[in-house]
Amino acid sequence: MNAKTLSIPSKYYDRDYYFTKNEGFMNFVKGEISSRFDLPLFFANVKSGEKILDIGCGRGEVSMECSKKGCQVWGIDYSQDAISIAKDNQKIRLGGTTKNVSFKRMNAMELKFPNEFFDCVLLFHIVEHLYPLELEKVLAEAKRVTKIGGRIIIATPNSWYNKILFFVFGPFGFKEGYDHINLLNSFQLRNYICKLGCRGKIFFCKQRNFYYNLIKRRNVPKIFKILCNICDIVFNTKIIKLVILSLPLRYFLLPEMDAVIIKSTNE
């Protein structure tokens, strides 16, 4: 394996990964969608009739949410298990309806779609799974297949927040997963956007019950779970939100980043 082809083997993303390790699997088995997708979907603002590409679709929850809004959706992933799960999920959640959502195994660095084909391209929690050279190629392909005036939406963890989190809670078993090989801060993410030659804006956010979701599957003392619940309540109060959203605290205290990128040129 050389620098040009360096990537996490697709076999790592197997059925066990999607049903025991990948965040949101507990929602998935209940027929729900993880709250971490709420804000990225809000920023995507997909509309009926639009063509949507979901890169790194995984189990297919986001693709199907878009299809329910009347969009024509293509979900792609390089994991064969992901595509198999997504197709099975499609039959269950959409009653076998297949006319407006399609799942295909595909390399995101070599998209098999024509130029300017999609109104919106989604990259939800895929950035952190790609080595830098991979990410540059994937973003370039995403731009190529996006229509002029179309959107590219990125959702990814905030690396500065994660460094604080794992420094403080490392003794409780918190550590980065093997598959998070390219965590970015907002300045690094903006640099990728600038390389694309597109307009973009980055938002900092926190999903509902973020702290409780972090520890609910971990063997930690009960008092620790209570404290995490309290943190979720406190962080949802208006005054605390205003403080955290202020500069520069949001760079360090909000765990997720969502980028809205508008393609304005072919260059």
C-alpha cells in the first residue's frame, strides 16, 4: 500500500461495525435515526424533486430520510456490508419502495456520475474516516458532480473538542476509534473548502443528549451517568448556549462541525 492508495480497508466496515460500533446503531434497530443527523439535514434543506448524493451512506438512514421528502437519492459506500444493510433497511422502512432511492457500492474518489448532476451532496461523518489525500480527491469529485449553485454538506467531529474530551475522560475508557484517522479543527476544514474554490460556512453544534450518548454503552459508575445527564440539561439552557456559542469558546466546547458549501463556479 502506498501513499496514493492509503485508506482503511473496506472490510473493517462490516456488519459487526454497523450494528455494534457505529454511532446511531441503537436508533437504527428501533427504526429511528440518530439525532446527530438533525442539524446536518437541517442545513442540507433538501427539497422534493432534488437529486441527492449521500457519500458514505453506511446503513442508509440519511438517504431514506431524504427520499421521504420526495428527493431522488443515490447512497454510495465502498463497504459491501453497508450497501447490503442499506438495501435490507430500504425494504423494511420504505415498504419495498425503490423508485426514488438507490444504493450502490462505489469508490467516492471515482464517482460514476456525470458533471453537475446533483443538487446536494452529503458527506455526513465520512471526513474523519479519510486520509488527507483521499479527502482532497473525494471533495474534488463531490464538487464535480454538484450543480452550479448546489450544496455540499459536511458533518464531522471537532478535533479540538475531542482532544479535551479524551484528555479529561481517558481514564474512563474514552479513546478515539481506529477509524478516526483525520480529525479536523475548523481552520483545517476551512482550508479544504478554500482549496475547492467554493463559498462555505462552518457551524458548531451539539446533538441532543450528546454526553449521555457518549457513556450509555460504557461500564462507568452510575454517578458518572447522572453527571452526564446534568451536563446535557445545563448545556441546553439558553444562557449557557449563548456563552458557548461565543468566540472563542465554540472552537473548544462544541463537539460537531457542519459545513455548508455552495458551488458557484466550475473552476
